Amino acid sequence: MNVEVHNKKVLVRVDFNVPLNKEHLITDDTRMRKALPTINKLLEEGAAIILMSHLGRPLKNRMADGSINIKKYTLRHLAPHLSDLLGRPVQFTNSCIGSYAVKAADKLKPGEVLLLENTRFNEGETKGDEAFAKALSELGDVYINDAFGTAHRAHASTTVIARYFDKDHKDFGLLMESEILNAEKVLNNPRRPLVAITGGAKVSDKLLLLEKLIDFADTVIIGGGMAYTFFKAQGGNIGDSLCEDDKLDLVLQLMAQAKEKGTTLLLPVDNVAADRFHRDANTRIVSSMEIPEHWMGLDIGPKSIDIFTSAVLKAESIIWNGPMGVFEFQKFAAGTNAIAQAIADATQRGAFSLIGGGDSVAALTQMGLADQVSHVSTGGGAMLEFLEGKELPGIKAIRT
């Protein structure tokens, strides 16, 4: 951050979209803790902090009478814990624009922190409304965007608001800077070999990413539900495994593209098949091309684990986005866990590793390996689009 903030009111867009239980208690404060370096640095430099964030989708999940469920989605639930994290009081205002917000911001002194109400209580937020963005901008002197998780959305508080600040009065927060730096490290000048691992349910969700990875990675590993579309396209029997029949020709084109580019494309050679989608299902190890009728593949098998981990351990740069199977069920977590461990081992040997996507991050966290990789992204969708080569609205708004 290279803007002058001393004695200034600084609007900081953070991503406090944290999970809450039925008692409205935070069950995972990772996103809040990730924002602390930026907030603390601004406080040390003598700023007054005004925090903006969304929480959930209150307008899409209205109550039966059509009203907003304020009790469920209010950011007031977060203020006490944020106060504990910062070691100082956090003020709260039950609006993000209007007279109450203006009065609260006007009274704010250097070293004080104000948390505005959920920006998504206002319909102008997700619509990128100019008037709403302008009203938000008038609360502060400087704008800092530290919400990488929403950088791919052209919302009022993440993108449009930046138009009301010149280049000397807007910047990225430390978290955003780190996300951009680490993503660009593997996109622009990676140490090779570069191994990219992608998983998840559908090819259609990762189509642009796969095309991009095949274009610049040395090896692309494909696991998860999307792999079965590749098997069927090659004439394999996949039983009741997940498959996108309308993408069969497309995956054959991806395989041809990899061959043309000289990119090694690794698909599972064996799988853990189950007789039903259940944590207690009966299982057997089968060839990827020979899954029995009415059975389904839910994880990669032991031979595939050996092949995939061997490739990962030889890598100098690693990208991981998506699990190898239904890792939420212990019976089908071995593949994802093995990939996580291999990435951690490769990183400890000197490789650079970038992990993006909620499921991949969850797997690392469950295994206690999140601090043994180079960078864990806070933005699943944003990181996915960044790796696809798209220009994210929230980043462009600061740079222009």
C-alpha cells in the first residue's frame, strides 16, 4: 500500500463473508484474520478505518413475507469477534449509507474502527449502482480494496466505488497484493516444470481453466468427477459415474490440444468405485475404463495416486484447484489427501505452490498442511478466473 493515510478516513473493502452457525456464532474466522495485516498497518499509520463487507445473499434468500432476514445476515454478529482480534473496540452502524452511516463516519477519529452494515442489504451493491457506490465513497478519503474473494464481481463496493478516487487515493490491501503477486508468479514466469492439478465435478466448470493450463503448463493432472467425461469420450465404461454427455467431443479436443502443445495430460488409471453415493457404500478398486454397471467412481485409486504424486514431487511450480474425489466421505478422501501431502512435500523441497478453490483449501486445512504450501488463496471463483487469464473488475478498478 503506497497511499498516504495519516489522519485520513480509509474505506476498506474486506471479505468478511464468514460461516455462522444457528446461534450466529462464527465457525471459521479465516477471512477475518486474513484482513488483519491490512487493517493493523493502516491503524499504525494513523488512519481511521471504515470497513465494508457483504455476508451471504440476503436479497436472494428473503423470508416468506419477502423481507430481508436482517437477524441472519447482519454484520453486527461479527463486531465483537473483530474487536477481540484487533484488541480495540469496533463500532457498528446498522446501515452502510445514509445519515446514520455519515454521522458515524464523521465522528470517527484516527485509530478507531467502524464496521458498516452488510452492503448486500442494498440492491445497488450487486447491480454495481453508481449512486450507491458514490454514497459509499463519500464516507472516506481513501479507498482500499482487500477483498480478493469478490474481485471478479463488478459490484458497487468492489469496483464502481474506485471511480470516485484518483490514483493517489486508492490502492490494494496487503492481502490483495499478495494474491495478485502469487498468481502472477505462476502465470507470467513460473519455474519449470509446472504441474497443474484440477479436479471437481464438472468439465464445464473448469473448461476455460483447462484450456489455459494445457496451453502453459508442462503437466496437467485431471481428477474428480470431471475425469469420467474423459473416460466415456474414449469409449470407457463408467457405470453411474458423473458425466457430461454434451462435453464428450470437447474433452477429445482438449486431449488433442494437449498432444499438439506437448503438454502431458494425466488422467486416473484406476478408481475407487462405490455401489452408491454414501459414506458407508461398498467399494472396490477398478480400472478407470471399466467401472461396473450401476457403480460409480468416487475417488482415484492407488496406482493413480502413485502416478500423480510422482509428477507433483518433480515439479518446481504447482497449481491446485479441485479435489480428486468425494473427500467429504473418509472412504473417498485418500486421493485428495495424497495430493495435498505431495504438494506440501514438494513445497518443503523448494517448489512454489499455489492453492485455489474452497475444496482444495478445505482439504489442506483438514490435514493441517495450509502453512506448508507457498500460497493459499482466499478467493475460489476469483482465483479461478484470474488463472483463466481474465481481467478481474476489482483489480482493474484500482489499476486504472
